[in-house]
Amino acid sequence: MVIELATVAVVEGQQQEFEQAFSIAQQYLTGATGYRSYRLLRCLEQPNRYVLQIEWDTLKSHTEDFRNSSAYQAFRQLVYSFYAGTPEVLHYEVLQLPSISSV
């Protein structure tokens, strides 16, 4: 599993419109090959900043399968106009660390 974290700044004052557009755009995301789940987080200190956390089967599921699909183009068309700049998009893996035993 791969976790995509996209940090997005939305044009000030357009947060409600962005959230409405995202509620429509999510259908293109959730139907994607390799998609598992997502969460959209809004920052409390800076309410025009969001983090989109998406779980994918593989990195390829996002960077190739979804980004090269017509669904991505539809998703992008709905939400990208609200972005105040280029989002930072990074991918992470979950680490399985050994548990600490009590002495």
C-alpha cells in the first residue's frame, strides 16, 4: 500500500466552493483502479489549506493508472481552478517497526 499526501492551498475565500467541487470530484477518485480510500483534511490554523490523503494499492496506481485516465482529467477540471498554487504531492509507505517490549 502507498499513501499519497497532497498539500493544497485554496484561493482565500473559495474554501466552500472548493469543498463542494471536491464532493462531486470524489466520484472520479473513488472509482480509480488501485484506489483504496481517502480523507480530506482542512487546517484549523489556516482554513484555506488542505491535506488530501489517498491510499493506493501501488505507486503506479496513482502516478500512471489514475493520472493517465480520463477520470483524472475530470477530477482535475473540477478542483484545480481553486488551487492558489501547485500542490505538494508526495508518496509514503507504512513502516512496520518492531514493537517495544516492556522490561
